[in-house]
Amino acid sequence: MRAWARAGLLTTACLAGTVAWAQAGPSAPQVSTVEVAPGIAVIFGLGGNIGVSYGEDGTLLVDDQVPQVFAQVQQNIADLGAGPARFVVDTHWHWDHALANADFGKDGATIVAHENVRPRLVVGGTVMGIDTAPAAAEALPVIGFSDRLTFHLNGDVLDVIYTGGGHTDGDAIVRWRNANVIHMGDMFMHDLGWPFPDVESGGNIDNLLASLEQAIAMMDAETIVIPGHGQLAGRADVIAFHDVVKAATDRIRALKASGASLQEAIAAKPVTGMVDTSGAFVSDEMFLELVWASLEASGS
Ligand SMILES: [Zn+2]
């Protein structure tokens, strides 16, 4: 087993835990770092996994978790020998990935995100039953992009790419070209059951599948994949995730096309047993409802 995979087993980073914390209040969360490649690390903690590029040109973070662990995340960044964050790239607007924007923004970081992220942060909203207040000025992206943005940083080229979203309408993936590392945001969660096409945030299951296919095409057998949540992964894990999500979506699509109502589809339990939902935060029924809503929204 590779060193990063072994270390990843010791970390706890799943949204189910994050939600439990958000409901119960903070209690000494664990923040840990795994060095993925020279000048690249991932910080596991409370919320989405943070990708870190660091070196002589400064520090860039991919996502920033939540204010409750801001000081710990800063400490973990310093422990890498890295400077304060110069840039934060939000993979999307969800609170467990972007709520510490204000802290990093006040600390001098420039926030960067897809152009659909800023308006959602300005308004706020409810995700997974947890309210997000309208963001402070310091939390808002200063630089937006529509399709692609490129950083030349720390000896590598980082592509920030919009593949059409699917988890929301503003998902970015970040690819280190030379190091062959990809941060997938929440379009890929590793060993945490179903994805979460957040229809209320412009997510859609067909866009998610298409985005996964584009991302897989950028990977090879050596690619190190940083998931939005869960342990580090590789291309085979993303392919397996895509395939089961596609198979489940096809089952739901067929039921809908046959004229079944949503209630009849739920009763048929078409996706039960396809993935392990213990520890997951999207149940079989919730996934079915989100796929159903996706298909309705796209008129299919
Ligand atoms: Zn998310």
C-alpha cells in the first residue's frame, strides 16, 4: 500500500461526521495532513478535503473547510513549511468546503471560484438541512472563471476546470498537470456511498456523470485523486464510482420512463444494495429522489 493510502486510512473526513458535528457542536476535531507529492498535500479535517500547493511562489488551497478549524488548518499549513494562503480555490459554494473563506480572505488570500459560486455565497441557503448565512465581503470570490483558469505556481501548472458541474452548477476540479494529481471536489466522494446532486444548487445527475467521464479521461493509472470527502483514491476508484452511479441512474430513468410515479419508484427500491450506505449521508431513497428531480429538471 502506498504511504499516502496508508495514512489516509487513519484520517476521518466524511460529511456524515461533519453534519453530526454541526448538529452537536464542536468537540476537538481532528485535523491531519498527508503529503501527496513534493509541494502538494491534502489536509483532512472537518469538511471537504483541502488540497494544498506550496513552495516558493506561495500557498494555494483548494477548499478551506470551516471556521472552527481555521487555526488548526493554518497550523497544518505552517507545519508543511508553507506560507500563508495566497489563493483559495473553492470547488463549489457548500459550507463544508467554503465557510472559512472569510477567515482566509481576511488573512490576505484571494478567493477564486467558478462564476456561479459568488452569487450563491452572496445569498446563502440551506444545504443538507444546515443553513448558510449570506457570506461576508471577505469570503466572496474576487476572481471568477467560466470554463478554465490556469495557475503557474510552485513548478507546476494547475488547471481549474469547469466540466459542466453536476454536484452544483459551479463545481471546479483542480488538476496539477506535472504532478498528476486531481482534486475532484464533491463530484467524487470516496467510499461514502451515493453522490449528492444538489438540485437546489443547480446540480444534476446527468451533468455529474458527464463531468466524471471528462475527469476520468484526464486520469491515468498513476493519477492521485483527492476526493471531496474520504481517503485519497485513484482512477479505478473514480471509474467504479461512476459506473455504479450510472447503473443506478439508468434503473431510475427506466422506472420513470415506464410511467411509474415517484412513490411507486421509491417502493420498488431500485438502487437498494448497490452501494454501502452505512456512514454515507445520502440514503438510497434520497439519492433516488435527487435523480428523479434531476430528470424532471432536464425534461427526461
Ligand atoms: Zn458539496
